[in-house]
Amino acid sequence: MRHVWKWAQERGIVLWCVYQHHITEEAAAFLAKHSRMVDVWALPGKHLGEYDQVVVVAIKGQSADPATLYEHILAGKAQPRLLTVQPEPLYRVPPPPDPQRKFVFAPDVVDETQGLRLVIEQGAWQTNGFQSLLSVPPSAQDIEPPVPPRPGHMALVLAAGVANGAVIETEAHGRVAIRGKTQPVEQIAKVEVEALPGDPDHSITKTTVRLKPTTTLTLLSETGQVIEKQGDEALLGFITANKQALASYLNQKFKPMYRWDFHGLQGWLDRIRLKGKYPLYTAQKHVIGAVTRAFQSRDSLLLVGQMGTGKTAMGGTAAIALASQVVKAMQGQMRDDQVILIVAPPHLVEKWQRELHSISREVYIQRLDRHEDVKNFMTQASRLGAGIAKIGLIKRDMTKLGTGREAAIVWRHKAMALWQRDEPTPEGYEPQQRIQRQRIPTCPHCGTLVMQERKGVCSPATENWLTSGKRVCENCQTPLWQATRDRGSQPAPGQKYPSKNPRYRLDEYLKRCYPDRVYLLIWDEVHEAQHGDTGNGEAFNRLAGLSQKVLAMTGTPFNGRASSMFNLEYALNPRIHQQYNWGGASRLSRKTRGSRKFQTIVDENAKQRGRAESRWVLAMGVREQVIEERPTYDSESGVYTGTTTYERPYEEAPGISPLLVAELLDHAIFFSLGDLGKALPQFEEIAVPVPMDADTGAEYERVRQQLKDYLVQRHWEGDTTFRGVRRVAA
């Protein structure tokens, strides 16, 4: 009921047919909180001769007194009204909010007869979804990447459908047209069989089903013959046999921005000496030229370079070139008071500072550790003239570290009688203990009692609950928390004022005080900000949103799963922001002038981010599901009664779809050590096993076996507390 509640419209009727004992306190609290009216009707007789069945009728909405409605529901559960034929309807279905919008209940699998009925009688052909199947798809736009795709991207480009419609000459089939399609295909990844110690005749079977993106390359020859090549091996074989023809088409299809002319920076780049004596490699100069050229048409770029390629030197040189007005095509875009911020891991800040000074001496570089440093830096930057690069260096962790918080609550004491005055004193109490004073929290703005919902039951909020998160008053939407000073920013004994201000998050401070002063943000090792629910990910999104240009640099853009790229692409790629938009913070109703009513939440987006990421994984990643077949036994006799199948929810698995690479091409630059043209020694990693000593290994094996036996015993006794540990031990 909780999951389907969202599908009911306001004042809609929700019928819940359950056994009487299913109306728990949690269910009653949920109904009281989200319903205008609730009635409980009893069906005559008993199901299976044992269970009482009831029908709960709820009108969706907000009750004026949820507490009274909660008691009414529990009373209806105890003594439900018998469901009989009524002379007049007791409930009426409300009119639809929009009469033009309709829906039809249909089975999951629509056969030919039902499909014709939906099209002819129900008017399914008029829907947008049906018409979109008949409409001619728009012609694909030419992709304009910063640089041409690398040779290793050719297979992914074909699989993503970017080259659909290409006509090339092949050796095996002559002149053919190409169409690539990638769709998830269900595969059996593995099957595990676990023996049952107490029942050797039966076992537990766990089947892992994987939904993996599979590419089908369809070729249409001049004679009308259709050739399909499915799978990675067939795709790679086709590319190997027709490499020149495909490369020629892709060079015409992709029109890179950069023309290998250093973007007018060759003379300036030739004069740079790292550490006073080392010039830049030619390949590094081309990357710098590609970055500055791409920033003419793109606001965000992703620079993916292997460790040792010189990302610090390339990113720093591009930043100084933009800030010093060396790039003629972009002169005047950066205001004189705008700055460049570089966020780097703590151990790389000093390296950034050294290399920036070696690139140019006409720079103003300042380390920013606290918000006072940011204020001084911004003040000084506004005084400096044009042509001087103003660069602020921030340790990555300082963007997210702020002061602590405490509950902003007014605690009141309320007298409560444990028993009536004329009742006898209960055992264990004294007469003077009849009146107890309870400490209750109230909102400092509206004075409403702050309630906490736990397992569907509402009660006065506890102090632990209030301090465990950022709580908000449900009545007036006022935050019930406030910042608190840490130990170092509190006044010393005998002093009126503290010696320093408390620490403030730099990302929030920049957004609040300097929302338009950051021209370029460079985030080094951006893969550490790949999750939006972490402090690093939140800081990256906030700073990227207030910066005019963003350069994200990393050597490992993702960790093997598609979800690791969602937060980065959400900040860097405008298309992802539109297709998977999760709405941001909750939206409040408009406040009427002169009204004393408080604002209410009209759009709750707390869970939309997870849903958007799930849709991203569905389209760009790989998912797995475990289907478990377990024998069942009679609860009284213990006799084997059959097999029960349990299907676990789908979870993300390692792997990506070629569509993900296609999304990256127009704003990503890939750079490897091989591009430097440097004769490097061969690198090989060799694992050398080091065996344990005999006594250590014996003790280790004894403890491991003892722990495994204990966990297996706990599992068969129904204790799932150590389920994850048992899997590791197994």
C-alpha cells in the first residue's frame, strides 16, 4: 500500500483488502498521516475458516487531526462494520484533474486481439508514444569532439549507433550500409549449488542472471542481403577487416574542433620551461591547444590522461593561457576580477604551486585554506589588472569541511498524569509520582511540537534523532539545526569574544558570497568526486555550477561501473542534466502576501536523484539478479514440501554500455603515455606470492574453519545478522 499510494490522486479512493491482523500500528499511522477519512469494513465469514478479512477504505488527503483519525482506525480494526449492500453510495470517485489525460489497464503481454482493441476502440493510436513509433527519426547531428576519436574507440562508436547510415566498401560483402544497435540481453552468468547439511537429498541453487549490453551490427548490401554480426568477436573482426574504410568515414563524420595548429599558442608554449629547464613535449602542447580551443564552444571538459603524462603541467598551462589573455579568440571573455580555482588532493597542492610558478612568473597564486583566505584572495584579485592570472589553490578536503551542527529546538516541559485522580495508585508507584513532567521539543519559529516517525508510529522527537541529521519542521519548513563553533573557535575562559571564526565550507562560502567570480574551475583527480552523496561529490557539483568553465582531470574516469560516471557527467554534460534531471532541492509553495499560512512542500525531490541514477545505470551499465531456489519444509512435521523461488532485486554489476563512451566524445580528451613519443621501458606487474609460516598458516586455517562453522550454524538457525560475513568466509 505504501508503494502504490503515489498513484492515487488527491481525494481519490484507495481500497486495501487484507487480513484484519495486517492493520498494524505502522499501517494505521501511515493511513492517518496521508488520509482525509478512513473506514474499516469486515467481510462476512472467515477465509480458510481461520482468518478475518477486512476492506480498508481511505480517502487520500490530509486530516485535520491525524491523532484522532489514528485512534479511529484502530477502533475500526477492533470492531469493523459488516460490509453489506448500502441503499446509497457512501463514496464517490472524484473527477480527474485533467479530463484529457486517460489511461487504460492492459496486461503485460498484449496479444493481437487486445492490441487491435486498444488501437481501434480505445484510441491508442492518438497517444504520443504510438505516434512516436511512426514518426521519422530526426537526422543524426554531426558530432564535434575536441579531438578525433582514438583508434580504440572505433568499436564503441559503431556499437553506439553513431555511424548508423554509413555506406562503405567491404572486401567480403561489397558496398554495404551499416546500422549498429546495442540492447541489453539476458545471460546466465553463473549457477551455484549449495548442499544442505541436514538434508543431503536437496540443495540450494543460486542462478545469477546478467543483463549485459550486446551489440548487433547489421549490414545491408546492394543486392538486398542482410548480414548480422552479433557479439564482441564478430564486431572486432569486421573492424579489423575494414579498418581503413571505417577510419575514412569516421574522419568525415566527426569534425574535430582542434586543427593541430596549437591554437595560436605555439610561440608562447615554446618559451615555457618546467622547473626552469624542461620544455613541454609536442603532444602536451597539442593537448593544451585542444583544451583552449574546446573552451570556445564548450563550458566543461574532461581530460583523461594516464599517470605520468603531465596533467598538472597541461592543465596549469591552459589555465594561465586563458587568464593571461594569450588566447586571442577568447580575449575579453574573462573579466578582470574573475579568478581561477584549482582543487587538488592535499599531497599535490605544493606540486601545483611549483609548476604554476615555473610556467609563468606573471601570476598571483594563493593557497585557500579558510574562508578568510578566500575573502582576502578575492579582494586582492579585484585590485590586480588584466593580463595577470589570479589562481587560488584549494585542498580538496577543505571544500567540504565545515563546522559542526546542533539541534535548534526549544525544549518545553509538559505535565502528564500517569493515572486518573480517582484511580488507585498502581503498584510500584507513590501517590506523589502521579504527575510526571515530560521534556518535549518544539519548533523555535512556529511552536509546533516536533514529531518523529518510527515504524509508522509518531512520537515526540528525541534529541539523538534531531542531532543525527538536518531536520526540518513539517509545519513551517524551518530548519531545526544550526551551526556550532568547534573547540578552537570558542571564547577562552574569561574572554568575551573568540580568537578566530569557526571553519566554514569553502564551496558554500564561494556560492553564497562570490557566485560570479570564478571563471575556470580545475578539479584534479576528479574520480574522487564521482559519487554525488559524498562530500567531495557535493562540493564538485556546487563549484562546477558556479564556475563559467570547468576542466575535470583524471587518469581513471570510472571504477568499472556506469554509476561512477553519473555524478561527473551530470555536472559536465548538459544533455545528461536534461535527460536525467532529478530536480534538486524540494520546492515550496508560493507565499501569499499578507497571509499567515506557512509554506508547504509541493515538489519533494529527496528520492529523485536515486531514481535518475537508476535510469542511467539501466541505459549505460550492466545489471545482475540472483534467483534462488530453496527447498521448503512443513513447519510442524519438517517434511519436504517443495521448492520456493526467491528473486532478488537487480543490482549493478561491473561493465558499461558503448552508449556511455558515445556520450563522452564531444567533451572529453584522452591522452596516454604512448602519445608522448618517448622511448619508455616496458612496464610489467608481477604478483609474487609469499606463503605463511607453518605455525601461522595452521592457526589461521583453524580460526577460519571455526568461524565458518559458527556462521553456518547461525545461518541455519535463522540468524541473518552476519550474512555478509558468512559470504566472505565461504
